[in-house]
Amino acid sequence: MAFFREIQPRTWDAQLRIDDYARFDVSVQVISTVPVMFCYWAPGAQALELHRVLNEHSAEICRTHPAHYLALGTVPLQDPKLAIAEATRCVRELGLPGVQIGSHVGNWNLDAPELFEFFAACEELDCALLVHPWDMMGAASMPKYWLPWLVGMPAEQSRAVCSMIFGGVLERLPRLRVAFAHGGGSFPYTLGRIEHGFRMRPDLVAVDNSRPPREYLKRLFFDTCVHDDAALSYLIDTCGADRLMLGTDYPFPLGEQEPGSHIRRMDLDDSQRQRLFSGTALDWLRVDPARRSRLRRAVPGCRARSRASRPANCRKPPVARVTAEGSLPGIREAASGLLAVA
């Protein structure tokens, strides 16, 4: 068996993660499966067995730590009918607010007709979707310098966004709530080129959807895990704070090493900061008012004590940040912070 990656207890130890995140004033994590566990290469029925175990474990983490965790499920998308059934179970039986999927499934991009029924079911379920890059394009031709992660991952996210826009998925499903990890990869930063190509060669680009791609920016959600203040400033200016949420990719090397640090350095008003740290994620996940109240009480003593006497991990307002990641039982990441989507 080939060695893939060494992982640390922060990848699966729920209490250790709570304690670690508290150092950065992050009280809530939205956890999701590490993409290597998608197993889209396996027969759907076999993959389903794994996905069911992962989803039940995520739900158990949320039941055990209700003030600190929300979770996204995972589904065997290589078999859309099984994926629909498992997404339905995640939402209606396990109480998960959404599911995470990969940026493509084998030879299917996200505009594949085979996948549309799944997306339609997610819309009907009022189920949030998180798209995370995986199985990066071009990896075999650029094995050096960590290029699959540095170049391939951003390209995967742009491939996913463009496929859903140009393929008409978002146009046909106006209530579908989709978020893209890693700030949407290269999509927001090459939007000018994408839009220009749409206008200049509609015979090649606008063949399945005649609406310009820029018009979908107010339909999409992105996390803030872009590793650069100027890049985050552009993302805020382009998409708006109401479409962005704190993302960390915790606890991996390409994750934000101090969750929320880029947001804190931005020249934002209180309303924008609140959206980035918690409001957008809570809306994307459709967290109900009662659950929001429990999440806001996640850091003990923060409301009861004066600022001077508060513990170090709650010197800032205990908002919930959603950080998108992928860790747990050695196999997943998380998301959420004041709400951090890890």
C-alpha cells in the first residue's frame, strides 16, 4: 500500500480541535470529509458503505458537541441515485444541513446530465452544497513542486464553477445553494477572461446557457481561504461580503495557519466582518434561530463577564465563524469559526 499522508490528532480528535480553534476565537466548526475519502473510483454500493459510516460519525460529533460542531455529509456521487438517497438520509435522518462533493466525478464535470437529478434533489431538500477540489487535473504531467495542489486545485474549482454556470445547472435550479472552497480557486481572479470569452465566442461558450457568468456571483458562495490580503480584498469587492465565509482548510499545511487573520486585517465595517465571520455561513447552511442561539453560547462565560475578565479565547465577540475544511476520525476536515468552514 502506498503512503499518502501522515496525519495528526487534530485531524480527528473533536475536543482537541475545539481547544485548538479556541486559541483563535473560533467556537464553531463545520466539518466535512477529507476529499481523498470520496472514493468516486469505487463501485457506488461499496462507496456508500463508507459514506454512511462517515456521515453517522459526523452526526455523532455534532450530537456530542452541539455548541461547537455542524457537519456536511458525503455521498457516492458516482452513482447519482445512491447519492440522492444518502443526501436525503443526511438531511432528514441525521440532521446535517448539507453535503460536500468533489469538483468532478471521474469523467463527469458538474454539468454532466447524469448529475442533474442529484442537484435537483439537493434543491428540493434545501440542502447546502460545498464543492471541494480533488483528483486534480494535470497531476500526472506536473508531479514536481507540489503543482497539483498549487496549480491544479485552483483550476479544479474554476472548472467546477464554469461547468455549473455554462451547463445551465444554476439557471435551471435557482434555489440551489452552492459554495466553493478555496475562494472559488482561480474562477474569481480569471472572471474577466471567462466573461470576455463568453461575449466573444458565444458559439463555443454560451451553447447551453445564454446568461453571462458574472450575473451568478450573487448566487454563489465562496470561502475566504485565499492566503493573501490583496486577493481577499478583491474577492470581497467582486463578490460581496454577503457571499463569503471564513474558510481555514484546517489542519493541513495549505490551510490558514491563524484562522481569521486575513479578515481581521481588512478595512471592513462591523456588518461586513460579521458576515465573513459567521452570518454568511449560517445563512448558507440555513441554521435555524434556535440552533444559532446555542452556537452563540459556545464559549462559556463570554456574555456573562466583562471584557477585562473574559478568558483569552473570547476577548472578541463570540460570533460563530464557519470554516470549511476536512478532518475527523483521521479522515476529515472542518469548517466554521466564530463560524469556521474548515
